[in-house]
Amino acid sequence: MAMQLFIGGACAGKRDTVTARFPAARWWRLNDDHPLSDCHQALEAEQPLVITGVLEWLASALDATEHDVLRSQWLRELATLGQRADELGAPLIVITTEVGRGIVPMQPEQRRLRDVNGWFNQDAAAQAEQVWYVRHGLVVAVK
């Protein structure tokens, strides 16, 4: 799959890095009205597609769905989207937020969100052809 994953903390420079590398890309922000399953409609031949808002979408989705079900859905939809992007020759870029390096929150729902986000990041990294870690505007290839 020609998917690339850019991961890093908040305000680390991920968006600027992706914008510089893919200036003509279309952007798709995940939310309740724009789930990952709808990204297919934004795919165009040879047009890069950037997916953002994973953490925020996940936080909202976890309120209504068990994390195992949500993770299975994420894996399936990411693989399907990647296959379709490959067929169209459209680079697929996913930007995710790393939240596992800070203080562990006291609220159980916030700890759960961090755990599930970590699993989602692992799943995306496993499917990605290239993985980039961005911190302080510095970009390091990790896969």
C-alpha cells in the first residue's frame, strides 16, 4: 500500500510537513459526519489524500462503540481505503497524534482513549509503507 503515516505530538509540525510535501493534496478531517468509510468519495486518480482528525474522531466514536469493534472497523476501512488509493495511484497520507508520552490522566475514559489511540497508531503503522515521526518540526523516517 502506498500509505504514509505522519505521527507526532500536538503542534509538532506534522501538518506543515505534509503540506510542504504534498502541496496539491485534498484534506479529509474525520468527524461524526465524515467517517473513514466515507473517504472513498474524496479519492481521485493520482491526487494525494490527507486524513486528519483521528484522535478527535476516536474520542467521539468511543462514546458510542466498544473499542474492539471500533478497532476492527478501523483496520478494515483503512485496508480498503488503501487498496482503492493504490488502484487510483493516489498517495494516501494519514496524520495521527501521539499522546502516550505525557502524564497518565486520572480519568478512566482519558486513559482508555490513549490506549485505543496507541493501538490505532500501531495498526496504521503496520499498514503504512512509510512512517514518519515529527517532533519540533524535525522529521525522522521510522519505517
